[in-house]
Amino acid sequence: MRSKVQPRLQNGLPGLAEALVPAPHFHGHRQRLRERLIAGGAENLPDYELMEVLLFAGNPRGDVKPLAKELIERFGGFADALSADPDALLQVPGLGVAGAAALKSVREAALRLIKAELRERPVIGSWDRLIDYCRAHIAYGKVEEFHLLFLDRKNALIAHEPQQRGTVDHTPVYTREVVKRALELGASALILVHNHPSGDPTPSRADIAITKDIVAAAKPLGVTVHDHIVIGRGGHTSLRDMGLLS
């Protein structure tokens, strides 16, 4: 009677049956994507592929392309996904804590990079970078946020501090607290920034009124209000450009 011989592994190599298992359709995709990023620059990758690279940290082996596209579609764009609330990110199937942490850490790294640049040169001469920084911080917020940028005598950034969070269409702002904080930090100038979750950066009557109040309170103390910038998803409005700070 013929005995049955079980297949063996020789020298640690897989048997024939394992060798015949087809590789997954995304086999080698990660390496090719990384090589394209290094060779051509990250700026040449479409949003979903750059999102894939970010998601590699949270999913070391699987195919993350469908998840990358889902995140961009669900939140409305690449920047929207990075700026999404962590709780909202964790509701996306397949993302998990590791993936959400990867996205939030990348966003914070970008903000710190821009902030470092603003500390090293006059903000007034880096206006485009300033707008990018403000948009990255609050353009995608679900409620209004009022932020203060404190500048020194050379108009370099001393500090950026959120002052208030409000509702979808209102933020309480206290003139006395704004000026008091400027004096505590030894700031020579201020830039006021807040967002409109509706997406429309047109300043309201209340926005204009509080700006004039802060200008009037700060001026006798030697603190200049350079601008009040209203940030929307599609753009921004400068009250100085509108002639409303005089």
C-alpha cells in the first residue's frame, strides 16, 4: 500500500502550492508610489495618491486607495479631510485610530512649518503665507473661531492664540481681553482673524463694529491693528483692503 507523502518546505522556501498563489492586485503599488513621489515631487501626485501615502502609516499592508478616495469624497476635499474633526474621521470605516492620527499629525506639521516661517520674517511682507496659515487653521471649522496674531515692532509673529469659539454664525469677542493680552505679550501690533463656516467671507456689521472697537481701544496704548481677516472656504476678505480700519 502506497503511503501518502506530505509536501515539505526545503531551505525555508514556500512549496509549489504557495508559489502559485497570485499576488494581490496592489502588489508593488506602494513602492512605485513612493518612488514617483521622490523622483517627481509630492506636488505632482493627485490628491488621492498623496492621501494614500499618508495612510500607509496607519495600514502597513493593505490597499488604501479606496479609503483615500472615500475620505476625499466624504469630507469634500484633501484639505477638508485633514482638517476634519477626529471623531468624524474615526467614523470612516477602515480608517482607525492609527490612520486618523497620521492625518492629524500631518496637518499639524504643515501648520508648524508655516508658523516657523512667519516668526522669521515680517508678516506684512509674507501676506500670502499668512493667508495660507489662517486658512489651514480655521477655514474648515464648523463653528466661528476668533483668533489673534500678536506681532513685535518688526511685524514678526510673537504668538498666535485663539480667543473665542462660538456658534455657526457668531463668536463673542471682548475688546478689553484682546488689548489686555496684547499688552501682556508686549505686542506692538495685532492681526484679527476669524472664520465664517458658511463659506462666505463677507464681513457682517458685527465684524466691522468689533474691529472698530478694538482699533479705538488699542491705538492710545501704542498697539496697531493691521487688519481683520475673515476666512471662508472659497477665499478671504481683508477689512483693511475694504477701507474699514481707518
